Amino acid sequence: MDEAELLKYCLTKPGAWQDEPWEGDVVAKVGDKIFAFLGATSVGLKCGRTREEADELVRVYPNAVAASAYIGRYGWNTVAIDGAIPADELRELIDISYDAIVSKLPKSRRPTA
């Protein structure tokens, strides 16, 4: 999957929308919260409630996944989109990130399916 395909998949999620909070940096949001940081060679995703949970993916794909700079301690990983991780697993990781962010939104601001 490339960046365009990832963004397209992200935007199929209920309530998802594209934003560019910093010039040249595209993200996918639900409500006012980011659930995917999209880049040309990687995507930043919430992969666990804690760093320890997110490290499970790092252990499985040590050459394709790393803790995200600055927010890694909160369970965010940077995931390579170079083919090392199968497309169906990337979609599953996006689903996990989206669900984690939606669960933190106030019930009144959660999208309905």
C-alpha cells in the first residue's frame, strides 16, 4: 500500500476526514483527534494503550516498525509502508488506531456507523 491508498482507506471510516495541521503533513482525523499520520514511506498509528503493548508490533516487525518520536510513549508507532507488512495487516492496524481514538472521544462526538 502507498500513502494514497492508506489515506483512501482511512477516509472510509465513519466520521474520518483529512487535515493538514502542519504544512505538508497529512493526517486522518475522527472528531478533532488524529488517528493516522500519513507520510510517503510510513504511517504513524496508535498501536497500543501503552508503550509495552505497542512494542509487541515492534518485536514482530523490527525492521518495519519503531516507536514514534515524541508520542511513542503513549503507544504510537511509525509503521513502514514499503511492503514489509502485508496490506491487510496495515488496514487492521488502521482499524485499531481508529477504534482507540474513537473510544477516547466523548460519546456525544463519536461517529455513528
